[in-house]
Amino acid sequence: MNDLIHLRNCKKIVIITDLVTGEIACSYCGAVVSEKSVDTGNESSSITGEEYLKNSRTGQKISLKMADMGLSTIMESKDRDSTGRPLSAENKRMFYRLRMWDRNSRLANNKSHTKAFTLLDGIRAKLGLPNAVVEETAYLFRKMTSKKSLSGRSTIGILCATTYIACRLTNTPRTIQDVANAGNIKRKQLQSISRFILKELDIHPESYNPIEFVARIANATNASEKTKRDAMKILQIGQKRGINTSKNPMGMAAAAIYLSSLKNQEKIRQIKISEVSGISSVTIRDRAKEIKKRLEEIT
């Protein structure tokens, strides 16, 4: 039997189990065992979403994106025990202090997290980020908080920087300009904070593959499927020959789309590719000339 820590005025040990919450408690003093009971029965069959939530025994999932990670305590304001009887005066004073400590500690510890993760929901909606990126962002933000590196820096800046780093770690193609626009901060500021976090956490993410941005540019410019495939072939050859090394992935993808459209005699203006990719027309022309020259040298 699990040991219970009873109150001073508890003279009985009457163990009861709440089948709904899985808690094991003493019916006389209300002390609850730290471990919950395990229901070894079969899962109840459910058809609709409401039935699944009603029959589920696992509760809500634990998430780093939540300020309390889904482990918050809920203390009712009613001064009654499990049987509905009123508590003694001593127990009322004790539970009043517990509620006050619980409320104050929750607000004090999670104030920065609550603000940051609320902003993270907005960035997630704007960029269409998957859950893996959101969880990784929350993990990196918590690590920066534990190192006490938020002082003197804006919360939105740290959050956007961790979001961009999480995208690179999970290989989710989002440019630094995309994250800067979603967070409404300057690109140079985001670059500076990102370098600081990478150095502080000793992280070395790999660069994006330019092929990952081809479909994005091709779809936005209404390029044909053949142009898209030829652009990928150009970048694959460039990757094997080291042409893509130390180059902006978005710029290389834009140049490959431009060369592929010329090859297939498809009229796609440079200014349109520039607007979609966020790369200047001059850079696209320079990268296109470089790729064409290197490919001619190889052949």
C-alpha cells in the first residue's frame, strides 16, 4: 500500500480511489498519494471526437509550448472534502495559503513563458509551422530562459530567433526574412540575436538545401512542372560540384528557376521571381551567370 502523509488531526486511514481522475486518497483527511492508479481495463470504443474525449483516460498531452507544460494544478475554492463535508477551521486556513502560494508561484514562474508562447501562436499561424518546429522553438526558448539570457533583449526577438533556428534544425524551409516579417522585427536584429543564441547554446545547424525552395518559387510564379524538375536537376548537379556551397539557398533556387525557364522557353520575368523569392534581380542574374559558367566548364 502506498504511504500517505496525513494531517495532524487525521486518526483514520480509509483509502478510496477516484476512477475518473485515477487519484488515490484518504477519505478522512483528503491526503492524496503522489502516484495515480493505473486502469488496466480495455479502452472504451468511441466513434465521434466527443466520445473519444469523454472515454479517454490519458488526459491532455504534455507540451513545452504551454507555459506550465500542461501540468498545472487546479485547486477549487470550495472548502469541502471529497464527501462534501465542510473543512475544519485549521484546514480552511491551510488550503487558503496553498491556493495563494499556488497562484503566486504560477504567475511568477510563467510570466515570460505565457507572453512568449502567446506570440508563438501568432508566428505559427503566419508561417504555417508544424508541431515539431513549435515544440523545438519552445525548448530552445526555455533553455535561453534557464541561462537568464533574456535580460536586456526583447522577448519577440529571442522568440523569432529560436523559431528560425528550430526551422533549420528540423529542416523546415523558412527563410530568415519570412520569420522577420512574421515577428514584425528587422532582419539585421534577427540575424544578430540568432548568432548570439547559436553561440550561447553551442548549436551548429546545417544550411538549407536550395532544392527545398524550388517548389515554393515555381508555384508562386506559375512555372510548369518541367521547369520545376529541370531547376531541381540544375541544383542537384551544382550540389555535387560544390557550386551551392556558401551561397544563399533562396538565391540559388531563384537562379535555377530562371535558367530552367529560359531553357524551356517559358516567359517568367526576373522581377516576378525577385518579388516571390525576396532576392534582388541583380543577385539572381549573378547567380545564374555563375551556375551557367560552372556547368559549361564541367561539360
